Amino acid sequence: MKKIKYYYNTNSLRYEKLVTPLRVKLLRILGFIATALVTAVIIVLFAFRLLDSPKERLMRQENTRMKEDYRLLNSKMKLLQQQMAELEERDNHVYREIFEADPIPDSARAKRMEKQKEMVLAEGMRDNELAYSIAATVDNLLSRIAFQKKSYQEIENMIKDKEKMLAATPAIQPISNKDLKRVASGFGYRIDPIYKTVKRHAGLDFSAPQGTPIYATADGVVRLAGNTGNGYGNHVIINHGYGYETLYGHQYRIKVKVGQRVKRGELIGWVGSTGKSTGPHVHYEVRKNKHHMDPVYFFYNDLSPEQFDRIVKLAASGSQSFD
């Protein structure tokens, strides 16, 4: 049963029934509704602050995955940078020290400036854009490394071929001649010791006692070892490849056999005076593509510049050959 409220009216001096106006009732209702809404909003905000919504949970998970992706990408970047540093180190040694060339373009010198620009650009990116940028950088580095590896493989092949060619190029004297006193007759036109006529001397004569060791002046394969009656007596011809051949004539005894592979500095025989010869010596020839070359220009591996200048003068001074 609804309670009826009364109040004491001082004007009429009696108790009268309390009647609440409609306006007051409406205001009270509106106030209650407003208070309820404000309270609900506060509760919702408080709940969203402490509890994740489904969307926020998804975003948090995505953020965690992105951080993991960043960590992996950063590891890859460090690895790629290390590999690039190794390739650059090889590049410096291969091009600058071996081939004496500078294949690095000038634009590469501005690499540090480009990195700074990339850092500034990255600072203004959103997370997803930064991830795409890093991924693109990684792909670019991978392509560059693959290209560089292919390039350096070609260079390594060139180096190996260059090493073989250098090893196959005559570069030392055929006998021990440290004091340079064994050069008897040089390359060019000389007086024949037997016929006493001017004749082209196709090699260089080194006088030495019989039995003095004779050495191969470059790597190669023995093409001939014996006496064929052509005036060279017991002689050896070594095919070095790349068009080079060397001949060692008038030997007392031959150590190597046809088909044998020899190295530079390896013993191939001993000095003698067989064949058309007037005394113990070794007649040494260098041929390139079947053309006779002056052997004196192939002693660069065991002579100083001063010694080379001296041996050139000694080779040019002789007027009569030993064969």
C-alpha cells in the first residue's frame, strides 16, 4: 500500500497531504537517468582500461608477432651486413691488390649518407610500413649478395687461371747464377764458334762445369727428352701451356722423361757439352707461340732490378756463342 506523506502547513495550522508536482517528478527521473548513464560510462571506461576488448586482443597479438618479425629481420640484417662486409673485404683485396683496379663506383662512397637518409625516413614510418621497408631491404641485400658471389666466383676463376699462367711462364734462370758470372752468350746474331760466320743465336748460353744442375724455369710437361741429332745434343723441351715452351740443350745427362710433369725449380738434368758445342754449358731458349723470345726478359722472379740491368748488359756483350 502506497504511503501517504503529510506536512504541517503553518498558514492553515493543520496537516495537509504532501503532493509532489509533475515537474519535480520529471526532474528527479531525469537526474536518476543522467546519474545512471554517467555511472555506466565510468564503469565501461574503467573496464576497457583494465580488460582487453576482442579487437585489442587481436591488435596485441599482432603487435607481438610484429616485434618477433622485427627481431628476426634485425638478425637477418646483421647477418647480411656481416656477409657484405666480408665481400667488401674480399673486393678490396682482389681488385685493389691483385688486379690493381678500382671497380667500386664513386656513388658507393656516399653509402654512409644514404644510410642516414634511410634512418630518418624509417623514423617517420608506421610499424607496418617499417616492416615492409625492412623486408624490401633484406630482399635487396640478398640479391646484391647473390650477384656479388657470382661476380667473385668469376674473379676467383680468373685468379686461379692467372696463377696457373704465372706458374707456366718462365721466370728464373736454368742454373744457379747468383753472381751473374755464368752468362756467356746472349740472344741475337753471334759468331758461330765452329763455322766462324755470323749466325742468329736463338737462346742464351750459361757456361758452367760439367754436372752442374739444370732446373725447369716454369711448370709444364716434358715434350722431348733426348738427342735427336739437331745439334742440341742431349736436350729437354718443356711445354708450359699458354703458348710457352723452353729448351735446355747440350746436357751431360737427362733426369726427366717425356710426359713427366715438372714444377718450376725442379731438377731436369745436368750441364754437359753434347751435340754442337765447344765447351760445357747449357743452351737455354724460350719460345712463345713457336717464336723465339729473348730469355733475358724472363728472369724477373729471381733477380733484383740492379741484377737484371747487369745481366742484360752481360748478355748483349758476348760476340761468340758456345754452340
